[in-house]
Amino acid sequence: MGINIDIHQFACLNDNYGYLVHEPQSGETAAVDTPDAERYLEEARAKGWAITQIWNTHWHPDHAGGNLRLKEATGCRIIGPAGEAAKIPGIDQAVKGGDVVRLGEAAAAVIDVPGHTLGHIAFHFADQSAAFVGDSVFALGCGRVFEGTMEMMWNSLKRIKALPKETLLYCAHEYTASNARFAVTIQPENKALKEYVAWIEKRRSDNLPTVPALLERELATNPFLRADLPAMQLAMGHPGDPVGTFGEIRGRKDRF
């Protein structure tokens, strides 16, 4: 095992999650995305942490909109996707898939996951079994394909699927209850999904988060990650075609 990190998760804006990642040996702290700069500053103060870096997954304002305010307040360094560098406010370092970013003694691999946006990236701390995936994948869902193609998005999801199954996916939004309502329309007989839905309903009724999502459970239940299964392909009318199957599921969700 590598160096330990502390992950602090908190709700902000309407349905976003904010994340502060702290490496205690160096005292460094990364803000993963910046939906609400003041909230990040409050949470960091409450933890006694100093924000030294921002790691952006993509350019959307609910992910990079607080960059300049946080940089002004803390002097932090901003790391973001090379494919969207021109759209990332205050960026200091552009990174892409295959790069490694460091937080003190901890290291995260950068994974290219375009589709939702063309330069979307994720950050994977292998030693801690944690991946910060932005809007590429959600508990029981995935991001809308705004800028890329269905093939691009499916290939991105395959990279996430290939991570160790014990990986916790730190998604950027609490969309799980609505994703669950859709997922059961695609997989009405999925026993693991039914159990997951019951857990989600209990968590939300107690006003608790359903994120992070365990990859192993997502592989068994998330319809978007299951487009390579022959039974799913047949049910969606695209036998032997994972991209067509994924596109069918995504289209149905967009209209749901």
C-alpha cells in the first residue's frame, strides 16, 4: 500500500458533490473540481486543511467555475485536461491519459474519458482504490454525451470498467435515485439491481449519499456498463454491437 490519503466529501450547489483530497505527510490538499469556491474554502477551514491544488475533470462551470476564486484565496496550482486547457480557468498544468499527478507523497494516474466533453479526464489513486470520475460515470448512470460520440463514450466507460473491481468511483453528482428508476426499465429481472435500488431508497430517505459507488456493484447493475453483454445487446436490439447497444440505452435515458 502507498501513502494514505483522506477524502472529504460534501454536498454543494443543487446536486453536486465536492471533494477535498488530503495527503497528511506533506499537508497538501487537492480540490477535485470547484463547483462552489466558498463552500470548498469553508470545508477546508473546518478540516484544518490548506488547498494547494485544484484537479479539474472537465471544463463545465459546475466543475471549474470556482477555480479563479480558489486560486485567488489560496495561491493553489490548477491541473486540468489537456484537451480542454483553453477552457479551464487559471490552468497551470495540462495533463492527459497516461500522465501521473502527485499530491505530496500520493500519486494518481490520469485516465482519458472523453464523451461527455471532448477532453474529460479521471484521476485514479490505485493504492487507495479510489477514482474521481467527474461526469463520465455515475452510480447506475453515465454522463450525457454532449460533445463526443457514442463510440467515444463507450470506449471511455471500458477504461473505467477495466479498473480493479474494488475501486470506489467518486462521481460528481447525486443522480442515483433517478438513475435507478431508469435502470429498472432496462433490466427488470436483475436481482442485484433490485437489492441496490432498495439500498438507494433507504440511503436517500435517511438523507445520506449514495456516492462513492463501488465498481463491482456497478458492473453488476449499471446498464451503461453492461452494453457488452449479449443478453443486453439482444434486449436493446443490437446483437453483437456494444456501441449500438450503449447508444440505445443512452438515447432511452435522454428521453426518460
